[in-house]
Amino acid sequence: MILRHRTTALTRKRRQAGLTLSETLVASAVFIMAITGLVYGQLFGMRQDQWVNSKVGASELARLGFNELGNDIRSAKIWQIGNGDLASFTGIPLGQNQRGNALKLSMTTDTNSYYLYYFTNAFLFRGRSGSTATKCIAQYLTNNMYFQAQDFAGTNQTDLTHKGVINVVMEFCQYQYPITRIGPGCLYDYYRVELLVTPHIPDGP
């Protein structure tokens, strides 16, 4: 009976005693490692979220921009490749390679009414005759940007006698803001989109 009482008293004292220095250091180390793991996990998750949003945002904007360009090309009755912008467009003469930074699309036989797509710096813009307003279709472009007329076999055209295909290639690093640096060396993510479209109801030369 006395031995049991003394054992209970010793157990109570041990429960009331504080942690030793070794136990404190071990507990602190485990706590710090757990917190560090949680912080790194959160940062990794945020990084992955930026990466996914970057991919999805760029793909979505590319799709919307190319859909608009493709729909206008398909609907055009008369089209012409040239150089310039909405304020100054010069078509490429027949007999020369039909390649330039601008594409003029007339939806009717009235060539004074048209849409103009043109590359300038690292952007692709869309404008309309009779207006100075423009719409940015693509940005952060990195390649040599141009429109190229081709035939069905992919051969570059020097005239528009035979209605062919309008080819445009866009290479860009990022669409949305903020620009997310990802990949080896923290480079911008890279995208390449090639569009081959032919007018469905052509008219003209």
C-alpha cells in the first residue's frame, strides 16, 4: 500500500516537471521543420497556380484572337496583303511575293470598306476603315511577323489569280499580366501558333 502511494507520487511529480533542454531542442526543430514545409508547400502551390493560369490565359486569348482573325478571313470577298498600318497601307504589286506585315479584308466588293490587321513592334492590331480606333489582338510577339499568301500546296504566291491560303505564324512569350517567368533560367513561357485560312466566298482579282 505504501509502495503504491510512493509510485503515484513520483509519477505526479514527473508529469509536473518541465521538458529537458534536449527535449525542447528536438521539439523546436520538429516545429520549425513542419512550418518550413508548410511555407514551401504554399509557395510551390502559388507558383504552380501562376504557371497554370499563365498557360490557360495565353491559350484562351490566343484562341479568341485567332478566331476573330480566322472568321474575318473566311468572310472576306476581297483581300490584299501589304505593308503599313491603318493610317497608311500599301498593297504588294502582283508579280512580287505576297508577303507583308498587313492584311486588308473587304467583306463586300466595296474595297473602300475593310478591316485591316497589321503587325507593329510586338503587337497585332485590328482596325476598320473610317475609324482611328484599333483593337489589340496579340501582344508580346517575338518572331518576324508577316502575312503570307500561299497556294494549296504551301507554295508562296506572287499573284492572287488563284485564291489560296493566308498563312500567319505567331510566336509569343506571354499574354496576360503579370508576366510569369517559368522554365529553365526563369525564361518566359513560349508559345507558337500557326494559322492557315482561306476565304470561303472570294471575289476580285
